[in-house]
Amino acid sequence: MIQVLDQHTIDKIAAGEVVERPASIVKELVENAIDSGANAVTIEIKEGGISFIRITDNGCGIPAQEVQTAFLRHATSKITSIEDLLTTASLGFRGEALSSIAAVAQVEVITKTSDALTGIRYEIHGGIERAREEIGCPEGTTFIVRNLFYNTPARRKFLKTAMTEGGYINELVEQLAMSRPDISFKFVNNGQNKINTSGNGNLKDIIYHVYGRDISGNLLPIATEREEMQINGFVAKPYVSRGNRSFEHYFVNGRYIKSPIITRAIEEAYKTFVMVHKFPFVVLNLELDPKLLDVNVHPRKMEMRYSRSEELYKFIFEEIRAVLLQKELIPEVSRPAGRTEQKKVGIIPQAPEPFEVKRKAQIKLEAEEPTPPEIHKPVVVCEPNSYNNDIMSTKEPMPFQRTDPEKVSQSMKSPEEQISLFQSDFLSEEARPRHRLIGQLFRTYWLIEYENSLFIMDQHAAHEKVMYEKLMKQYQNREILSQQVEPPLVISVNPRQIEVLQEHQQFFSDMGFQMESFGGKEYMLRSVPLETYGLAARDIFIDFIDSLIEEGTHLNMDLFIYKIATMACKAAVKGNMSLSIPEADALIDQLLQLENPYNCPHGRPTIISMTETEIEKKFKRIQDR
């Protein structure tokens, strides 16, 4: 039977389009505060905003006679007709925010206009009016939202932990502060001040407050305009990058949105400047013609359409590219003078790891840079009873497989399949004495003659596979070696990253990362996995955190193996590096000990071959049949 739903049910359904989580409420109410002309906004939350949210502003306030009307669906002061949608400059305009919030929470509003003698206090719970009275209060508006989804428990159970929900709000306030540096924002979480901006209009000050000196000190300003399009803000030098898009911030006419066109333009501009699967840091404020812009695409106004999208793409791409090409981008690596400087810097010189393979002559590869200060004796940090037995209990090394197109995705061939390709027992103990090591080609490939074939070994892929299986075996046997770092590495982290660190603290410890809180947003790395010491271990650590955030803080075997492969890749000897004959010979020895020596963890071959017959055909000594 078809029937018309009652208004109460309609309001709750409509609220689901606007109010997804506490951060949705904060976004709508702060945007209303900005539209009211406020230059100071305070956001207070408790329990991640689930039990309590208070937004206070010093804007124009709501006239007493209009407070009740403001909570009706599609009641708004921003537009009066459909034509206004083409020119609206306000952040809010749909007239759904207050109605949607009031439908699923207990809401109290205290407001006063400049020309009123007293203010008004109004309460509405679940869409039903509870109280209305005059009250003495300053000019502006305060919204208090309690017990989100108290009347829709099915939706409440889908909320995440209070820490996670609070992290979403923290990120939102950071975005709002960067979009409007002329407004003072204060964010208080469970009584602790987390964000406090001055509102002096200096965007770089806010970036420093949010991301610290390492990033704010490596920014390049951008300010230009072209055909009714303006762009202002900062782009970072390419080596300031992350493993996900969390560093890409852009605002259109003061609104934080997500646009595939803008994202693609930014990333294409940085192409060839940043490594594959790394994303740049940008904070860009775009001003576009409102008549050509449609922000009424999504109920939460997180998407947009622009009628001149091709021109917008070209504008952003060319302007960012021009900034990157005109600036000196060589990174500076500084060594702190002592412990007194580590609180702010925490950087040690990065030296390449020695090529640690067994060799008869015991020759070590010379490091290309100075050895990091105060190398301590390696210590075992993994003990039985490890944090994640499901991941650590694998009996044999597993192949690296990723189905995500953004990651490397290759299926490993079995040793039997590879043997059939070579048609020989080249990598066997019996064949080893008959190898004739000819020499190195292009400082990357090693030529080996065996029986009637020429074998070519990629030194990086081969050593990477050796390191991969070595690391996997260490993790399985609970024998992770950790190297202390002096002075410790100091890393700035945001609330979402802190949550990951706390949730997986034992796992990071099992991997060889020893860390502790350094106060505020900073953590100290006191030791790192031995195999990554001096090889951008800090970047590996942050990349691991970002990957966990991207995967929803869920640690699975796929992600674990991917990170082991990444560590092996960074620890392995690189191509275009000269090795001695004993070192190459020792590398072959180590390949012999592997179950599958034919592919690196990313699926690339470690060795290829050409038979004598194939070579003779190339020289026309014999004819093809």
C-alpha cells in the first residue's frame, strides 16, 4: 500500500543527507557563523561531538521573531528565488541545516542582534519545540547540540570512536581556518585547547600552527589571476609530499570542496617533481565567477560544477607548474647542533645503508654520505607473544600482491613456472660452481655465463628480494632488530595520526619503531628498524601511518606485506651503483637460499636469460626455422 509519510519521518530521512556525523553539524553551524559576518568563532566538543557541541560566534545574530522560522525546512535568509542560486556568495543557502540537525539531536540556541535589548533562548528536541524565553546575552549566536542521534539509535551505532569523530572535527576546523585566515578560530576538545588562530589574515601563520616549521618553511607563494579566475595561497616544494591526498587543500570562493578537475590539475603540475604514488602539499584559495559555478550539486555542498572546467584545469596546472619551474628546489639537509635543538628540528643526515650481503672477502660498500651520529649496537625488540599473531604467524614468506590500481599490483609466479622459463637449473647449489661472472653492465646489471646461456641479473631487484625475505623471516621469528637514533627524530602528527599510533603502538614497536609522546602534536622516534637506518626511516614511518588511515586504521596482511616490500626496496642497493665482483658473487649466493629468487616483491624479474642459440640468431650465424 502506498502512503504519504508523516512530517516527522520525512525530517529524519532528510537529516540523513546533511547530518552524517558530528563534523557535519560543526561544518553547517560554522558556515552559518561565517555568513553572519562573525570574525571570531569558538567550537567546543565533548566525546567527539557525539554528546556535546557548542558553536559561539560574534556575528549579527538572529532576530527574535525569526528564530522559530529558522528551524523550518527550506527556511533561509541567503536566497529568495531560483535565480539567486547563480549568484549566491554565502556558504549556506539550502535552508536544511538547522531543520536537519534539530530532527536528530537536542538543540539549544541563544542569540541576540545588535539593535535588541535582550536575546532569545530557544530549545528544540527531535524537531519538537521545548522552550522559548528572553535572556540576557552578548551580540551573536551560540548553538548547543546535545546527544546526536539520540532518537535514531540505528544511525548512532555507525559512528566511530569519540577520538576518531573528534579527529574529523579537528581536520574540519583546520580546513576552515585555512579557508578564512581573517577569522579567529578556537577549537576546544574535552576542555583542551587544540586550535587557536589569531585571525590576522596571514595564511602562512595558520599553516605553521597546523603543520609546523618543516612544512611552513618550504612553501612557495602563488598569486595570480586570469579571465575572471584568481588563485592565491602556497604550494610546497616537491619533497614535502605524502602517501595520500591529505595534504591537498583547496577552497573555491571560500568553500572547502572536492573536485576531480582541481585535484588532477594539481597532481599533473607536480608530475616529474614528486615520486610515483606521492602527493603534494598545497593550500590554494580560488576565486571563480559565481555565475559559472554550481555548488548545489551535493546536499553537504562538498562538490561543484564549473562551466569552464577545461580553462580552470589549464589555469591551475600552468600557474603551479610555473612556480615550481622558477624556484630553486634542492632540499636542504641540516644536522642539529645538539639535543637543545631537537625539539624543533629533529633531522639527522640520511646515509645510504651499506650493502649487507655475505661475501668471502667481507668487502663493504662505501657509504656515499657521512655515517649518522652515535650508532648504537642493534637490539632485539620483538618478543614472543607479539601484538598481531595473525600477521606474524605466517610460516613461509608470502608473495606481495596489491589489487589497488593506485599501488603496485603484480602476481608472483611460482618457482616452477620461472624454472620452465629459464629451462635450466641456474639458481641451484649444484650449478653454482659452474657460473662465470663476467662483469657489470650500465652499473646496474650483472652478466653471468652458465652452460649455453647468458643470464642478466638486476642488482636492485635481486637485493630487494633478498632483503624482503630477510625482513619477513625476522618478523615471523620475532627477531626484529632496532637501531637507536641520536638525537631522536621529532615528528609532528595530527589527531587522526595520533589515534593510529595509539591503536597500533605495539605493532609499530614490533616492527622496530620505538616512539614516545613529545608533548602536543609531536612524537619522538627513538629507534627505527635496522634495515632502514639512514634510509629516510622517518618517511617510511609516516607513510605507514598514512596507509593505515587510508585503510580505515585496519591492519591487514595485504598492507603489512606492502610495507615490508617498501622497506626492502629502500634498504636494497640501487641501480646505477658500482659493486665489486665479490659483492655481486655474494648476492648470487643469497639468491640461492630463497624459495622464490626469480621476482622482486613487486613482481619484476630479478634475472633474465638469453640462450646461445638466440644470440647466434641475432648475429645471423644460424637461420631461424
